[in-house]
Amino acid sequence: MDIERIDAGPRMSEAVIYNGVIYTSGVVADTTVGQSVYEQTKDILAQIDEILAKAGSDKSRLLKANIWLTDMASFSEMNRAWDAWVIPGQTPARATVESKLAAKGYDVEIMIEAAA
């Protein structure tokens, strides 16, 4: 099986496709760094839509999501954006944990796996 890399950089690829599964890197806010967790989550999910499209897939094919929050007190704020984004009845397996993230202003990070 060949490995396909999407937007491969010197440190990491935006996504990797292997054996019919798309694995994304952790995605953080782009245009909403430092804004609310709700806004950052919407930003991240829009980026995930773009990554999945590049891979020839979409959110209806999500398998798994890992979500990191810098403060679990923002769990419901993140879920508000998440629940508006996912397709009812086609939600992935998911885990959400509290963790420090790479830089100040990043309060949410999401990594997904999806069928290609």
C-alpha cells in the first residue's frame, strides 16, 4: 500500500492517507487565535473540511476525533461549535481532554481520522 501525504512539510504533513484512512495532524486555530473557544473550534472545523476535501472525503466519513482543550471549563463552548458541524447519526468516536497546547492563544486542537 502506498502512503499519500497531503501538504507535506519539513516537520509534518497536514494529513496522511494509508489503507483507506485519512489521518490529520493536530489542527489549531488559524484566523481566530486568541479568540473564544467557540470561534477557534469553528475555525478548526472549517480547516478540517478543507483537509478532507483535499483527501477526497468529507465529514460524513469521520471515524475518530481527539480534542484537546486548555481548560475543560470551555467544554460546552467547544461542543456548541462541534454539534452544529457534525452530521447527526454520523458522528465519530471521540475523546476530549485538557492539556497545555503549543503556544499561547491556542485553546483548542483537534485531530481526526476519516475514511478516504
